[in-house]
Amino acid sequence: MRMSRFAALTSSLLLAASAALFGAGQASAAQADFGYVALGDSYSSGLGAGNYDGASGNCKRTTRAYPALWAAAHSPQTFAFTACSGARTGDVLSSQLGPLNSGTDLVSITIGGNDAGFSDVMTTCVLQSESTCVNRVNQAKAYVDSTLPGQLDQVYNAIDSRAPAARVVVLGYPRFYKLNGTCTSGLTEGERAAINGAADYLNAAIAKRAANHGFAFASVAGAFTGHEICSGSPWLHSVNWLNIAESYHPTASGQSGGYLPVLTNAA
């Protein structure tokens, strides 16, 4: 696995600062160079967190998303935010990789949920029977087994080719539901358990492909534990009939309290 280039940069800057303080030399301007590119789908663009950048259109990018929060906290010399709501692996390949280059130090990405049919799974489970929901979940898991690994390989190969020196952090997806919680979502406990199991299944597949490419996989399941739908303090939207697209996406608190610390620890 590639070492954290952000950690290496931090160490080099501390050493340079110490050297300058004691008259041993000056920090090179090049040591402050750090390029960060944020790729992916709605979990990276920040759908659900609000305050969207109108210029991003349907991509729904926001300064409340974890990539923008990380950039604001660490001030990389360059920051390119190309994540887009609704993106699939093919969209990353066709329209998000432009900012990557040999000088890119950090790449973050969430991708794979839309390819696996996340939106249709949730629609099926909300509107139809438990058995139909479970069958649709199993179809999604079969897709994760048969097709998604090759799609992820294409994305990861493209990232590696364009930014060979970058630290690449692949972030996962949260479990949606606190089981045996207090909930008015309308789903049965069996449906909630099946959906959580599908999230774990998807994350395991993504983690395996990331590891095979030497990338870091950063799970957010632990960060969201206690903040799922049906918990006392959810960081995920349940069904929002007034803004259906935001359903099952992290709130601003989910981005800042869930995703941001995970990226910070992995970068």
C-alpha cells in the first residue's frame, strides 16, 4: 500500500520549519506543493448536505462535502473537485479524471453504489414487499460479484496511470439502519437488515479491488455507528418525499462527522 504523501509532506514541512528556526536553511517552496483531486458520486459531491454550488448543476457539489472540508482544513496548493451526484464508474472515466497528473498527491473517491443499483434497491424496498426487496438486494449482490469488480478495475487503473505517485483513498458507504431502533421509515426489520448486509457486501468488494491496486480503503461504517437511520442522532436522510434525491445520503453532520475524519486519518 502506498504511504500517505500528506503525512510525508507534513513531516517534511516540520523538519524544514525547524531547520529554518535554527538557521540551518530555508524550506523550499516545492515542499509546500500538494495537489488533491476528489472524484466520485453523490457521497463525495455532498448531496444531502445542502448549500449546493449552483455552478455544479446536477452534480450537487457543496462546500459541506468532506473533500471541500478537508481542502479547507489543509489548504492544498491545488484542489480539483469533480465528484458528481449520480456518477457511475463510466462517468468517472469519461468526465472526472482531467485534473489528475503526475503531480497529484492525494485522490479520494466513492464509487460503485450507483453501478450496483443503489437507487433502485431503495425504491423497491420502500414501495414493495419484503420478499421483493430481498430479491432486489440479492440481484444487486450478484452484480457486485459478476460485473462491478471489472468496472472498479478500469477506474483504478485509470487513476494509477494518470497519477502514479498519488495516495489514493477509496472510501466506502455507511450502513443505513440501526437495527432494533426507533424508526418510522416504513420498512420491516428484515428489509433493514438486508439493506445493511448489502452495504457490507458492496464495501467488501470495493475494499478488495482497492487493495489489489495498492490503494487505501477507508471504511466509514464505524464512524456512522450510532448515527444510522432509526438511531437517536441520524447522520443520514431517511426517505425525503419533498427532495427524494437526498434520501439515504449523509447530512452535513454525516459529511463532517462521518466522512471527513475517516479521510483525514487515511490521507
